[in-house]
Amino acid sequence: MDFLIKKSNVLFLLLSIFLFGTVFFLFLGELTSQIFFQKFASPKMIHSNVLKFDSLLGWSQKESFQDRFQGPEFSIQVSTNQYGMRDNFYLTQKQKPKRMLVLGDSFAWGWGVEQEDIFSEILEKKHPEWEILNTAVPGYGTDQELLALQVKWKEFKPDIILLLFCGNDLINNVNSSQYYMNKPLYRLQMDHLVAPQGNVPPASAHQSVFRFLARHMILLKEILVGIERPINKFLDTRIPKSEKIKITLKLLEKINSESNAMGAQFILVSVPMRKVFRDSLSIAAERKGHLYMPLDEAFSNTATQFLFEDGHWNKAGHVIAAKAIDKFFMENDVWR
């Protein structure tokens, strides 16, 4: 009996030493990272500073917000207007003959570039008779863009609604949480789109802890991402590709019908993506009668125009996107 007690005490001591050592070296590694590698910290979750909890949309942008965002490849000023758009001050009523509303995620939001370098700003400068309001929010899926259009942006009465679609929207649209935040989730029932029921719950305790680590830690965040990536990949494979495409097309169809109901023309533009997704968007657009422009050709020989770390456009990339969209609009008589 004494032998078993001694053995258990030794095991407990060894386990305590192991845990203490692990915590100590993680702390030491994190401290070293914070001192020497702060400028190399991934900026993925820095945008959380501009976001606030929204019981309908999951999250939205703070109004009249100002801050500086820094990452390995950029240091930019981020400001929002009185409506929470990363854009200039606008009135609800048009102040110019024409108005365009831009929906999207971090691509349309201008991740990594100054506000004046975003493609929507470039287009607005070239066409001064147009007001182009950028309502994009980092991390949004097509479902959140639909809800935001219905509850927040209708009163702006746009003539054109441009949605910049990104391939990861297909994943966002079939998940009830993203980036450690909860979000609304549409479902299909008998081939019909069913809107989310009830309010979106605030972040749970473990989501809040993970968000804190992602926003403030360097080494610990990289360990977290390394563990999380294969788990998310596995979970993603459990949802058939056909289901992701189907619900996304239904959401886009609903945005098109909402646009038409408010007297606006809906135009879909997509960042470069896999051909199977691009073809699905093209077929649906032709069937529903709205314009669709994939940007794949515009970026086919310009890989260096992307931000190297995560694929978001840099300043030159936004120029390419703006030129391609402008040309497409002129060819289809949109700037009339």
C-alpha cells in the first residue's frame, strides 16, 4: 500500500513539473514573441476592435470609430461614419444624381489598404456624379449581407447594389459561428430559404477567451490556429459542396429580388475562385437575369498584386479590380 502511495505521489509530482514547465515555456515564448516579433503578428483578428455585437447580424461595425490597424505588410487608418460604414459622411437622401451600395466582406472593406485606395473609392472619384457607399463588414457572409440590406440599408434607396463575393462566403453561409463570434444562419426547407429565428446569442465564454488570444497573443495564437485549422477542415468536409452552393445561390437570389423590390439593379462581382463555384454563379445569374462579373481574368497574370500573407488585395490589386469593374460597367451601360 505504501508503495502505491509513493508511486502515485511521484506521478503527481512529475505531472505537476510537466504542466508547470509547459506553462512556463509558453509564457516565456509568448513574452519573447511580444518583445521581438510584435510587428510580425498576424493582423487577422485586429478588426475585432471595430466590431460590436449585433443581436440580428452577429456583429456590425461601431459608428464614428477611429483606430490604426497594423500588420506585417501594412499600417492603415480605419474610420467609420455615423452609420458604421468604412466610408465618408453621407446623408440618407441622395446628394448626387446616382447612388451605388456596395455589399461584401473584408475584400470590399479594404483589408490592408487606406480608405482612399479601396476599389469603390477609386470608382467614385472617376464618376463624380455617383455616390458609392461601402457597407462591407469584415467576416460577413452572404446571409449577413442580405439581412443588413433588409434592415439597415434600404432607406438609402440605391440605384445599384454591387455585391463583391468571396469564395469563403460559401463556408460562412452554412455555419452559425465564424471568427469566434455567433452569426445568423439561414436554412433550406423544401427548397425554400428559411430566415433565422430569434436573436443571435452573444459570444460564449470559450469564444471570448479564444478571441482574446487571437487579438492579443502571438505564439499562443499560432498554436491555437495550428490546432484549429485541421479541425475546421474536417468539419467543413462534412457539409457537401452542393449544399454550400445551393444555399448561397438562394441567398443571392433573395438579394436580387430585394434589390429589384427597392428599384435597384443588382450586380454580382466575384474575386478569383475555383471554376466550379464561378460556373455556378454564372449559370444562376443568367437564369435570374442579373449581371455577373468574375474578376479571375483581370487577375490571371497579376499574382503579385495580392497581399502575400492572406490573399487580400493590396493598393495595386484594388486598382486592377476598379479598372475591371469600370470597364464591365461601361460595356453594360451601368454608368448611364
